[in-house]
Amino acid sequence: MGMFDINLQSTTPGRSQNTLAKLERVTRALAHQEPDRVPISDFFWGSFKSRWRKELGLPPEADPYYHYDLDWIVTVPNMDPHIRPFETLSETSDEVVVKTGYGAIMRKKFEYPMPEFIGWETDSMEKLESFEFDDPHDRRRYFEAGDNQIAGVGDGFERNSPAWIDTVKALHPDFPVFGSMTECSECLTRLIGQENTFLWMGLYPDRMGECINRIGQFYLDCAKAEIEAAKGLLDGFVIWGDVAYKNGMFFSPAYWREYFKPWVRAMADVAHAHGLPVIYHGCGNTQQIFEDFIDIGIDGYNPLEVKAGMDAVALRRTYGHRMAFCGGSDIQIWETGDRDAIRQDVLRLLSTGKGGGLIFQSDHSVSSSVSGPTYDTIIKLVREYGQYPLNLGT
């Protein structure tokens, strides 16, 4: 468990008692203390929100975070290595192809939930070694609207995303607000693609290691600049860093420990130095390095993908209360709509929250395959059975 100060007071006026209660709830959960109830939130696909509004008869502006008064929310600044508008390569009523600030060429078919990478500017080891990053402290990352890949090209498509600081200020009165930053693996996926990443690690391990260290320093500096730009408005920090898939690590744990781990540790240390708890987001099965995340001082792990063998109950038995869990409810069960199976899954996950250490979420994000009534039922179950002291029966 990482070291951070439990700061339950707002640094600026305008926060209600309800918001401060949510902040206490989340902070105590991450510190393995039992709050009033298990906190709950999630990450939502835009296509889920559309279905949810339609099925529950909600207005077009309805938002799950506000509708259910969820307990925390994460924000993303402009993390593009080069700050520049999208270059539109082609566009029709059905799709758009753009080149982003990562130099990634991406096709977004509007009817599909996720975009497709179809090419990269940085397509050789030599180009990666000579790649120059824009200034981590450039004000446009934090204080100005503009195109950026992570906010703009995902399950939706958005040009000229709002200024990050404006989003933080708008959310701050109502939610505990976390900042976030990618680490090296997430950058490589966008900058050169996973195939090139793994191939070049195998062919040029030392040269790739030097590139990873340059990327790590860049995003560490971005994290520092982001926290400074927030001027005390952040309540926590998320590090995005997928390094695994269903069956295990993408690459050697030893290689991760040599080149990736030091930068995750450094970013977590910076957040902790500002009193911010840290949640690491890593998809796939990372059990080979789970002890390393504890060693680094990560406070909470997300998303605990059940389909990749990341079972929260088993992990709690193995690691006790050295790591908080943020996630872990099986989205594939949610997608069935089977109320009995959902209830069983919800109560099973809630059992890992005895003694604190749990933020209830799905084991990745809420997709359009989940119905509005199903999500509504899940919220009611967590609110009913997640009151401390937990009483879950059998």
C-alpha cells in the first residue's frame, strides 16, 4: 500500500458535504479503512450512455456520473508527443481517417465502438531513436482546447477537445477528481504499435531500453506539469499502462522490471509527494508483476479483468490488504442481463471490501452490450449491500 496523506478537505471553496463525503469514501477505501459504504464508479462507452438514456427514458444530456452521483472520476490532459491538430486524410459520412499528435494514422468507423490503427509515422528503430517530444510543460496540454488522440479518437470521435483544466474545474465541485498520465507501454502502443514494440524489443533490447527511458522521462515530466497545473484541484492520480493480455505479460517480467518499473515508481512517488493516492490501470493478467506494484507503492489496481484470470477474491487471499482493488466485476456477466448471476457476482466482489480496499467497478468499462436496466440494478445492489459493516449473508 502506498503512502499518501488522507486529506479530506477541499482546497477550494464550493464543495458540498456530499462531495466531501465521496472524497472521504474513496480515500479511506484506498487506505484500507472502512468508510460508510463501498464507493462505486466506472468508465462508460459513449454507445452505452446512448443506450442507457434510451432504455431508461432519460434526457439527451443525462450522464451516469451525475444521475447516480458516482464516487470518483478521472480526467486526461493532452498526452500527445506532438501537440498539433488532427490531419484529416479522408472523411465520409461513415468514417474518418486522421493522423494524430502521436503520428498514428487511425481509421474511425462511426458505427464501430473502437478505432483502428492503420499506420505510424515512426516506423523504424532509427526514427524512434531520433524522435523528439514537444515540451511536457507546454500550456496547451493543460490550459487550451485542441485535438488530442486519447480524448478525440476512441469509442467516439471528437475534434477540439475542451481544455483539461476547464474539465477539472467543472467536475471538482461534484466529484473527487483524479488526474492521469500514460506510462511507457501505453505510449509505445500509440507511437509505433504493439507489433513493432515487441519485435524491436526482441531485435534491439538495449536500444529499445534507451528509448523507453526517454519516454519515461517525458511522461514523468508531463505528470509533474499536470499536477502543478491543477493547483491543488486533484484528489488522486491514475497511471495508464497496459503490459499484459489474457494469458500473461506481453514481454518478459525481467525486461519490464529493468525499463518500465522505475518510471512507474517515479510517477507514483511524484503523486504521493503531493498527497495523491495512485491507481494503476493495467488490462490483462499481470500476476507475474503484481508484487512489483505493491513494492512500488501503488494504492489501487484497476481493472482486474476477470476474463484474464484476475479474480479479486483470489487476489485478496494472496495479497491481503497490501493492494486496494478498483474494478473486478465481470462485465461478461453484466452483458447477459441475468439478474441472479449479476447479484451473485456483485456480492462476491463486495466480500473483498471487508476492511476497506475496494472501489466497485466493472472489470474494464461499461460497453453498449450492457443494458440500461442492468446497470441500474447493479448500482442498487452495491448501494444496498455495500453499507459498512458489510452484511452479505452467504
